[in-house]
Amino acid sequence: MIAAGLALIGAPVALVAAAAWALDGYGRRPTPTGRYDAVVVAGCRVYADGRPSAALVRRVRFAADLVAAGAAPRLLLTGGQTGGPWSEAEAARRLCTDYGVTAEVLLEDRSRSTWENAAHAALLLPPDAAILVVTCHYHRWRCERMFRRHFRRVASAGPLAPAAERPRLAVRELASVVLSAALDLQMRIARR
């Protein structure tokens, strides 16, 4: 009886752990090489006092390094206002100034989700643009899929989150993947 109960609990836990591990592994892939039309930074939290989250700082620094290395002639920063004085895109632009970014910088400051980051970015870049999306490593898989709905060539890259944060972030991202899949399914059914 106890063994059956443990198996009943253990199987879902093992499944979640394996899926989170797979997302983490996908995000650890090497940064793609090549030239792109734009490096796009996926939006990320900005606090009410205007401070960018540590994750946004990591994303922008990573993207600034890519642009400085010649990955793309422009940088597109995404993310709307989420309670602070600036949008996520504006907070990212301020960081770009700190990092000495000299490339063309575009702002998409209306989106509130990864799906909207992609949809609104598509209004600022041509659909045949080749883009390199920068996000946190655990978010790369879903981010690529969202942006591929709008652009012909999408690759992703991103910095690793601190080791202590990775399990929590991967599980949270797994929940977002499941929610996105459920919403996609619901939309497909509604279209029939």
C-alpha cells in the first residue's frame, strides 16, 4: 500500500524533474554563431521603483556582448510596463546605455508576455528577418517557438541563471510550457 502510494506520488515528481532537466539542458546549448538581422531581448521584470530584475540585467548584458561582437546591426528590446515607472524595454534601453551599445536600438514597449513579445516584435521587423532572441537559458525552448510563429529564422541564446535559482526557474518555465500548450490547443479547437 505504501509502495503504491509512493509510486503514485513519485511518478509525477519524476516526470516534472525530467522535463525541467530537459528545459535546463536545452538552454545550455552553445550560443549560435552567424549574422542576424537583429538581436531581440525578451522582456523581463522591472520592479516598481524602476530597477530592472537581475534576469533582465543578465539578458541585456548578454545581448550587448553579442551585438558588440557583430551578431547583428540592431538590437530590439521588448516588454511593456508592468507596474514600474518604465517599461521593461525602456529599462533595458537604459542598461544598453550603461553597457555602451552603439548599434541601432528599437523598443517594443507594449507586450506583457512572451507571446506578445514575439507578436509585437513582428510589427517592428520584417517577417523574413533572421533574429537571435536573448532570454534566460531555461526560457529558450518556449521563446524560440513563440518567435518562430512570426519570423523565418529564429535562434536563441542566453545566460545561465545562478545555480541556486535554476531548479525553481525551470519548474516555473515548465508550468508556462504546459499553459502555453493548453492555450494553443484551446485556440485550435475554437477555430474548427
